[in-house]
Amino acid sequence: MLSRTPSVSITLHGQISVKSNDGTDLTPRGKKALAILAMLAEADTLKRARRWLEHHLWSDRASEQARGSLRQTLFELRKALGILDSCVKSDRMSIWLDSTMVQVEPPPTGARREFLEGLEVSDPQFSAWVYRKRLHYRTTGSTPPSDVPQIGPHAIKIQCGIPLTKSGAETVGNRIVDNQIGNLISDFIANSRCSVMQTDADLIVRTSIETQPGGSAILVEVIDTKNDEVVHSDHCFAESLSALMGAQTNLGGFCWNIADRALEKLAARRRSSDIIALRSGFSQDAVRAVLSFDEAEMMQSLNILAQATDHLNDGLFHALRAWALSSIVMEDRLPETNDLQTEIREALDLAQRLNPEDAMVAGIVANVSVILFEDFERAQPIARAALRDQPNNIFAVQALSLCRLRAGNIETAYQLSKHNQGLARLTKYSAMCDLHHALLCLRIKRTSEAIESSRTAADATPGYRAPNRQLLGLYAAAGLKSDLTRQISQLGAIEPDFTVDRFLFDRSYPTNTLRAAGYLETANPLLSDLNTATFDRPTKRP
């Protein structure tokens, strides 16, 4: 009697699992062994090239080291499969699954399970692949959203100051601070609004001002009424209250810092039943991931925002997704293909349709329209509308600064950019705004200020490629050889394929602003004379 050929069943939706036909669990424990199995099972032919797998799992390693890692992981995978290890075949060029032995379970139609749920591998190429697969399954409708609690349509109510139904000693100064902070918080919590009459708000922003002959003390508290907690509080002192209220950069920076800290603290208190924490968590986790400028984190922001739109189809999440994708493109982490451009444009259009009156959405739409597409005609009216509702909107101010520069109004562009630096100084947006100011200063030949702003951005976020590239060109153009040698090592550490020749001569390399302003031509003699082989690059972890 012939024995039945053993078979293996692979489930990729939900938690990945591997079982024999008698129900024995054969799931490997190692994350990269699981990743190899998933990438083979997702291939049309169940087959992948070795180099492709190495690139997606060990993209930061040299070829020889990546090959060794793949061989070791393949050994672990076969060991986990035991007597069924023959279902994994390989030769010098490829690895594949035996289609006569392996069955890949189809995507579920009823269960709320995500593709490769919970599998995280610390390689940006794998993260990008998983993101594209999850997006595909969402788009085709093969899998519904994963089972994170539904957050429902309830609008968050944020009370700015004392409700109008109560008597109070609020001054115009109190109201100005309350409104600026309340509007910023509201715009970053999807489906929220500032209430006026209601006394049962979810959050209260309350400002107290005590004025004495020597000046004024300002205390701001953000209060969670449902949990009876002060989420965040901060204060400042001003010799002249009227001068502070009239200085938009100082007042706006104070308000942005409080709103940003309060939102981060709300997100950190994530509870399944806490709608405020869940909604703010989606936006803040995604923004923080993008502004880390770490490739894996930036790609993860797309997964966060895809999950957010699964639970609430709010324009904020679509606008942030467009901004995240454009940031990834600008950091040279994804190629700017026509399909990706279309995807970003569609996200911007959808964000505006869903939230046509939202100042933060408008600011982000204007920002992406200018920075990625150079669509000044679209961006300018949107940015101005956003600033009418929210005069210190960082995204809108940055967009309007570029529009003014394009129109030849250099001084206004410069002042707007300086204002934005001040607004963002104490927030997680500081490096982004410092880089923008550095790029503007490059265009108008304010070299020392461009160096200072680039250095500030690079110091705040060491993995941020763009300011490090600007510093390299600026140091070389200024003849600062000691700074230059250090900068070459720094850029090589965060950009493995960096070379001086590519920096100087490759037109596809993102140094257009330096080139257009003439800095690369000035930098060429010093950079060309350097023997870059003498610069040590950090040793990669095994």
C-alpha cells in the first residue's frame, strides 16, 4: 500500500502558521524564517531568487554576509519543518516551495485578520513589502480590517476655556491661548470639534493668567474630564502680556509645544475604550514615525495610517498618509513612480473631500502639493485658507513660504520660514522646519544660516539624510575640511551606497538645491581631492 504524501498548510492572514495535514504545528520560531516562508508562499510560482530574499531581509549587509545569513535562516526553517523539510527546495540561484506538498490558505472573507499579523522584521525592505501586500488586500477587499476596537462616529468635544453657559473672569488673553491650543489639539484628533456651550466636554483647555507689576504668569492645563486627570500643564512668564500676545512666533511656539506634548501624552495612555487616546494615537504615532527619518519607522507609519482609516474614514488620516509617502520619497526611501504620485494625489483629494473645512488637513494638502509636486497654484489658496482659521499652522506656513519664494518675494518667504522655525522649536517638527529653512537659505545664498539650520536639524535627528547632505556640500563649498571629513563619515553611516562621485555628478542624487545655487561647483575641487577611502564607516552589526 502506498503511503500518502505528507502535505504542509501555510496560513498568512492573521498570525502566520504552518501545519502538517495531521494538524502538527510546524511554525518556525525565528522571525526571518517566517518571513522567508511568507515571501515564498506569496510568490505566484512559490519561488524567489536568493538575491531578492537577501535584499528584503538583510538590505543593510554586504553581499557575502547576507548570503551567509540566508543560508543559516534556511537551515533553521528546514529544521522547524522536520520530516517535511523537503517541501523547501533550493539551488544556487533560487529558493522555492514544492507545490505538490504545500498548500497556501486563501485570504479569509469573513474574519477580521491582517496579512502577517504581528510579524515585525527589522528591515525596511521587508516592511515596505508587507505594507504593499496589506494595501493590496485592503484594496481588493480580500481581507477586512484587523480586530482593533471600532472607534465609532462619536465626535470628541474639546472645551476651550470656561463654557459660555458659565460666568467667569476670562480675559481676551485667556481666550486667545485657549483657542490656539484647543484648535491644534482638535485638528490632530480625528472627528473632533471645539465646543462652546456644553459643559460635558471630553477635554478642557484652561488658561490662567496672573498679572502683577513685574509681569504676568501664564498657566495652561489640558484636562481629561472623563478620567479626572490633568493630561499636561505648562507655564511661562512674560514681562509684558500685551507684547507676548502680539508676538505671534513666541505665542504660537508656546501653544504648539503644549498641544504637541498633550497629544503625545494622550496617545501614550492608549486604552481600548478610550476614544481620544486611540484617535490621537493614530496621528501621533504616524507623525512621530515619519519624523524619525528612520527607514523602517517611516514605512511603519503607512501601516499605522492604513489601520487608522480602517476604523475611521477621516480626512486627517488620508492627508497624513499623503504627507508620509511624500516624506519617504523625499528621503529617497521609495522611487517616485507615476503610480505612487497618483496614489498621493488621490489621498490629498480624498482628504479634502472628507474634511473640506479642516485647517490642518488644508495645511498638509498645501504642504505636499508644493514640496512634492511644485503645484503652487493649488497650494497657495489652500495654505492661505488654512492660515485664516489657524494662523500658526506649521504645514501651511511652510507651504506659503515656498509660494512666496516662487513669486520672487524673498524677504516674505524668509520671514515666514523663520517664523515657522520658532513655532516648531520645542516640538517634534523642529528638524523638518529647520531643514526647510536651510534649503531656503541655500537658494538666497545665506550660507552661514543654511549651515546653522542644517546642523540643528541633523543634530536633532541623526538619521535624517537631507540635512546631512546639505552640510556636506556647504562644508566643502566653505572649505571647512575638518567638518567635511566628519560629515562624509556621518553620511556614509546613514546612507550605505553613498560616494563622493555620486554626490557630485549623479543628477538623480537629491542635491538639486545645492547644484542650482552653485554650491556643488564650488565644492567640487575640495571634494574631488579627497581620498574618500581613508574615511572609516561604522561596522554593521552582524
